[in-house]
Amino acid sequence: MLRYVRHSPQKTRLVIDLIRGQRAEAAIQTLRFTKKRAARDVEKVLRSAIANAERKAEDAGATLDLDELYVSGCYVNEGPRWKRIRPAPMGRAFRYQKRSAHIVVQVGERRHAAQQRLAAAAAEAESHKGVAGVVRKARKKLAGAGKTPPKKR
């Protein structure tokens, strides 16, 4: 999230609409070559979101496939307006407003990629259990077939 950006929310939404639902890498490329002033700030927020996702996965001890990240949610809210006064003819004054925006970009991993990654992690953990894990699995299988009851501990 980037708050109090000195861009009009309406103009920033034009840039945000370009990247909604895209893969993260494709979104960065789109923003890099977009000729709008807000594109630079949106790219900054997107890179921050990618880094945050990578850091959270690292802290959780999981792996994250950066190629499977996509822009899962992005929107722009209106921030506070700066009210200013411009001198006008005959002693009058015209009011104008400088608008600001709050930019939010969220990234996520595709569901099938996340499931594959979790299945691979579970298989890896199962393979490291050793002989005790294999014996436990065999007892469970036999108990399910009704042949012999499992040993109680």
C-alpha cells in the first residue's frame, strides 16, 4: 500500500486497470513501458508486494514460485484533498483542489501452483519420516481393510 500519493485517483485508476489479473512479471513490464506518471508509483507498490510475499513465504519456511505470482487485487482510493486559492480578477479568488490517492496492490499465487507446491512439500516430509513412517502407513492401511487392529501406544 502506498498512501498520500500526489496523483489524481481517477488518473491512477487508468494505470491500475492495465495490470489487474496479470502475472506479476508481465505487470511489471506493462508498467515500465506505460507513459503515465502514476505508473512509476504503481510499479513501486507492485515490487513491494512481491518482496513481501517472498519474505512471508521465507519466514513460514515454505518455497514460493515467483513465476506463478499474479496481481490478485488492486485498487485506488481517494486520499485527502489540498484546498488552494488562486487569485482572480477584480479582487476575487478561485478555489482549486490538489488531489491525492492511496494505491493498494495485492499479489497471490495461482491455486494449482500452490496445491502442487504443498503436495511436493508433503511428499518430501513423508520421505524423511523413514522406516517408522512406512510401518505406520502399513498399519493404517491394514486397519482400514479390517485385517488386524492397529497397535496402541
